[in-house]
Amino acid sequence: VSSHDTKPGIDDLDLFPYKTIHNDSIKTPWNVSQNFNKVKLSDTLRNTLEKYESVAYLVIKNDSVLYEEYWDNYSESSSTNSFSMAKSIVSVLIGIAIDEGKISSENDAVGKYIPEFNVGDLAKIKIVDVLRMASGLNFKESYSTPFNQTTDAYYGTDLRKLIYSLKLEKEPGTEFYYRSGDTQILAFLIKAATGKSVSEYAQEKLWSRIGAEQSAFWSLDKVGGDEKAYCCFYSNARDFARIGKLYMNNGYWEGKKIV
């Protein structure tokens, strides 16, 4: 959806401080299909895309761009907010940290790496519980009012204070509940386990290894602060598609294992 003045939007990058995830490696542009844009979108699909104010539509088949269209002055170089797709990027980084031995197992307690979670009932929470959004914490996902933890996470300036104030309300691992707060915990865990922020780790272990054509950006809660890891990874349609290819190929990129 496009950005609005009254709610979070895809163009919010300049509203907050951010870190740059540089594309330092060899850039590998997508091939363009011989049938590029020769297929006409159905009226139903076009109407759906325009109803939801899409700004980019990209289809890649056999590693080639088959169809590509942009709206409202956006283009292949426009960076927009991933919102919760960032959660998948964070989970990839957790997998890489496990591959490298920085995290010994997804069954480790979160408190093994983050002291604030090594107290009382919080010590029961395992990394796998957080990955599955079954932490049991009292983070309430809500978008309907301006006074809630989700809004505080997006517009506030102290993610650690917010996350470290959470309490256990259900037994970890017993119930799925969609929580942006769980993904934020994973970002803090990556920093504790690797010594690098999720932006730094993503640049070194992911973005620089999948041929991204442009640098990406990750919003922070404040200058020098923490990434809003549950959202707010900014890139373009063509580079976002690389994450899809990585998943499709079971963590391999051009024959090299990434995760």
C-alpha cells in the first residue's frame, strides 16, 4: 500500500534513523525473458493490484524477469518498506548464525544469550519458541489504536525497554500468537551471539552474497539504536525477489550454501 500521513506506509524511511546494508559484492542483475511483458495481466488481477494500491508487480520465471510493472512514479530502483517480510529475513539470519556455530541450537534458551531473559519464567523461552511466535509473552499485536505495543515499537525510541518489559502469560511453545515482539527478540539475540547488529550481519552474510543490485536500509528506533527487526527493511522489488529465490533453492545461491 502507498504511504499515508496518518499511518505507517511504505515510504517511511526518512521518518526514522536507519542503517545501510551495502551491496559490496559483485552485482548480478536478473536476466530478462524473451517474453518480457508480452503476457497481458487479466482485468481481475490488475483491478486487485490497483485496489490495494500496489506500486510494484514483478514476476520472475527461470531466473528471468517475465513481467514487471510499476505505478505512481515508482520504479525498479525505488526502495520501499518490507513491513513484516523482514521477519523472514531475520529467521534466515538466525539459521546462518546456527550454521556458523554462533548459536549452538534453536533449542537453546533465549536467556543463554540475553541475560534479561535468563530470569524467572522467562528462562523457559527457547529460540524455537520465538521463531514459531509461541513465546507466551504478553506482546499484543494491534493496529487499530494508537496506544499499544505495536505502535510503540514502530514510533517509539527504545525497543529494548519495550521488549525487556514483557512478561510471560502462557507456557512457551504451547500456542501460536502473531507477535512482532518475538522477531525483535531474535534481532537482539543475533547481536548478542554474533557481536553484530542484524544490519551488519545481513550485509556480511546475506545481502553481499546474493548479488543485490542496490543497498538496502533498516529503520532504527533512534540514532545509534536498534533495528526495527520485525519490519522496516527497505529495498526494491528486484532485490526482494532474491530472498524468494533463496527460499526456493533451499538456502543455496548459484550453487553456494547461504543458509
